[in-house]
Amino acid sequence: MRVKLSAGMAVAALLLAGCSASNHLTAGGQGVRFVEQQPGSECTLLGNASGEQSNWFSGPQGEEGGSMRGAANALRNQAAAMGGNVLYGVSSPTQNMLSSFVPTASKMVGQVWKCPQ
């Protein structure tokens, strides 16, 4: 009986740890920056990207400033994977009154651009 209980607790702990892990920036993602002004004609629009971080187990605040940071990291990582280095027009469609009380997933979307360094 004790072995079953211990094994069950170990599996539950691993599942919780896996679900609450935040998105970490990759080396490429570190080279992607957010801008407020639309990039100029020297830049190329590559498309749209999105990043998401679950809040279900970590709550709306989560680690390191909340899951919005995890969503931003995921967005930067995806932009880098697309070959971009600039994100413009980034918004958070999931941030609303409900997300202040219920641990919903945080999501960020934006345009990916490739600009000269």
C-alpha cells in the first residue's frame, strides 16, 4: 500500500512540475526585440506569431513576473525560428477581467519582421 501511494505521489509531482514550467528564451529568442513604431522599408514582414504560457498550476502571477513573461519568451522564440529579429504590434488578447481571478493561459500575438542589425 505504501509503495502504491509513494509511486502515485511521485507521478503527480512530475505532472505538476511539467505543467507549471515556464517558457525559457532560446539563444535566438534573445536576439528578438519589441518595437512600438512600425519597422521601415528596410525591413521585411515575415508573418504573424503567437506565444502562450499556461497559468493553470502556477496561477496568474507565476514565476518571474507572471506568465506574460513566459508568453513573451515563447513569442520571441517563435519569431527567431521564423528568421525575424523584431516584433511589432504585440498584443495580449487573453488579458481581461476574468484572467485576474481565474488562472487562464496568457497569450501574446504580433508581427514578425526581419530588419538589418
